Amino acid sequence: MPQGKPSVVPEDGLTTRQRRNRPLVFVHTGTGKGKSTAAFGLALRAWNQGWPIGVFQFVKSAKWKVGEENALRVLGASGEGGRVDWFKMGSGWSWVQRDAQFSNEDAAREGWEQVKRDLAAETYQLYVLDEFAYPLHWGWVDTAEVISVLRDRPGNQHVVITGRNAPAELVDFADLVTDMTKVKHPMDTGQKGQRGIEW
Amino acid sequence: MPQGKPSVVPEDGLTTRQRRNRPLVFVHTGTGKGKSTAAFGLALRAWNQGWPIGVFQFVKSAKWKVGEENALRVLGASGEGGRVDWFKMGSGWSWVQRDAQFSNEDAAREGWEQVKRDLAAETYQLYVLDEFAYPLHWGWVDTAEVISVLRDRPGNQHVVITGRNAPAELVDFADLVTDMTKVKHPMDTGQKGQRGIEW
């Protein structure tokens, strides 16, 4: 509920308006469902504000999230709201030459390099770095460098990072962190994922 | 990640396909951000499958969630995917006469009565009962009755209930429960909600 009052008024020299519009880094982590779905829900708000949105899926297989991808493509092309660009590591990214053979580790680094270029160019106002916590957790991409780049990013660019096992340094750095905690999941009782629900 | 194997194969007499397509009840609860946004992210998947979607916002003020509402309206009207109907308690619901004066409690009950009618008629394949955990928690709508209606609902209708303080009986009954646990929120450090992020 956004009508809540902040519990603290910091002595940071900013006006309420300046503080309100400070660009944010979000982390959605934990073992429960909803990390990516909440990130795409956030993208709906950004779209509605007319913000350009860049989605970078840091997963090997690009077959998941088809529902969200199609929905955001339709929204991005609707003539209302913001533009949406969607990039998939699983299909080798769009800016990488087709004949390049990458390890997953190389591919994750290529993704991050492009995010850095886009942040420097202020290409988007919302970045969804889906499942990016994994390459950070595995050490494929250096968490300290990511924090440094995010801290120094220009303009008004919001960044959402999803995935289990988000590194503690990233959690410390981020502005908003939610741990999606699994209380119960149908797979626990033998139910497999189903169309329309899991993808 | 939906490619996971179920940890248990139950002796319920169902085939894997029957079990896979069992309609689900989801609960998104907890004090963190992402409960509603994840529900609307789920609606994107449902939309992409062509499922009719009914959103029932159980909040007094209907001014929030404008981003999600506009996005789902555009999607629902796009000619692709499923139809989306969006109902707001804050504007007095659409099926209630304009001159009716309701308490919030009455309004919450009116909302639930309509959901019951729609479940009986199999109007939708996904129901987003946004913030419905509150009237349950407050005792305005009887949790035992809700569980009974959900248990006996016909056909293949999925239901997502969001909100803090979901009653324990509902959590016990639901198929998938995620507790969105607040690790950190910008309001803790004096930042107010901002356009495009909170609504």
C-alpha cells in the first residue's frame, strides 16, 4: 500500500520529491514462486508510464516465460505505453553473431556487458535482469563490479534482478529486496508444472 | 523452474496428465512487495493461453494498480489471448446499483457473492482475488465458506488470492502458497512510493 508514511526521514539533503524519484534496484530472491512473475508485473506499471523496458533473460533455455514475453510484445507494439525489448541468453542474445560458440558462462558475461552498455547509454528506464542472480551466485559475473556499475549508473534507470541465492553484497546494496519464501508448492505433492501456470 | 521432477508421486489414482491439469488455488501473502504483482504476472501467462480472466480488486480505493489494469485491458482487447474483466470494490463493483450505499464489509461480501456466481457458471479460467486476504482476516467473509466453495468449484478454474495475513485454514487448503517476505523496502529509509513502481 503506497499511501504509507516512511518510517524515517533521512538527513540526505534531498527533497521528498527528489527522494521519491530516486531510481531503484530491486532484488527478488528466495526459493518460492513469484520472483520473475512479480518482476513482469512491475514491467506492466512501467509500460503504463510509457517507460522503455529492456528484459534480459539470463537462462540457457529460452522456452520459458512465453506468456510474459508474448504479453509484453503485444503491449510494446500496442501504440500505448512504453516500448519493450526482450533479449534471451538461451537463443544466444540478439547482438551476438550467430556462429559464436559460447559457454553458459561466456553468454552470461555477454549479457552483462550489453546491460552495461545500455545503462551507460540510458537506453531503458526499467531493466528486468531475469535470473541474473544465478550467474552472480556462481561467480560467472563479478558481483562487486555489478554493484559498482549500478551505483554509478546515470539518469533515472530502475533495475530488477531475480533469482535464487542473490549474493549478500547485492542484497545489502539493493533498495528493495523481497524473499519469495516457499510455503507450499504443488510439486511437493506430485503435481507437475502446467501450461498457463508455469509458462 | 518447471522442468523439475515432483518430489513425491502420490497414490491418488490420477494419471500424470490429470494431476498436471488439476485446477489450483494460489495464495500470495506476507509483508513484502510482490504479492499482487506476481498475481498479475500470472495473469499474463493465462492471457497468453487464451483463458478468460476475472480480476476482483477487494480494496476500497480503486486508484492503485492502474498500470496492471491498463495493461490487462489492452491485452484483453488486443484480439490475441484471453478476455480480461476487471472489477473494483472501490468503485462499488459494476453489478451493484449505483445508488446502493455499502459499508466496506458489505462491499467485500458483495464481491465474494459475485465470485461464487462466476465460479458456479465457470465464467473464467483464472480468478485474481486481489487483496481478498484482508476481508477474510477481518472476518467480513467467512473463510470456511470460501474454502468449501473453492473445494467444490466445477471445471478447470484457477484462483489466486493475495493479501497480508491470509488465514491459516486457507494456507492449509491452498495448493501453492508463497510468503513474500520483506527483506528491505525503500520506505524504511524514508523514500515514498513513486509512479511506475508502486502503481
